[in-house]
Amino acid sequence: MNTTGQYTLEDIMEWVVIGLLATVAVLVALWLGGWLMVFLGKLFLAVAALIVVLLKFLIPALVIAGIIYLILRAFSKPQAAT
């Protein structure tokens, strides 16, 4: 700003450049944030797929183990003497 209180062309150009730099910085931050969200989304999908695979194996295994436990428990009870 000069002594008359008006902005010079140099002052206006400085503000334009600063505004453009700030805009570029925000856009780069949003772009990096988008890549991070894509990576986290793929990571969570992989973890969810792993959980589904484990549950497909573990649920039948637990049912079979429970049936075997109940059968062994029924046969291991001492017979009542008469």
C-alpha cells in the first residue's frame, strides 16, 4: 500500500499469488486425503473378507466340536447302580 492508502499492482499480485498457493496446498491435502481413504477402504475390505472366511470355517468347526462334547459328556456319565 502506498502513502495515499491505495493498493499497488504489486500488492494485488502478491495477494493473488498467495491465494493461489493456498488453493494448491488445500487441493494437495484433499488429494492425499482421498488416497488415504481409498487405502483404508481397501484395507477394511480385506479385513472384512478375512473375518468372513474365518467365520465360514469356525462356525461349522464349533458346531461339530459342541456335538462331540455333548456326545462324550453323555457317554462319560457314571451309570446309576441299581
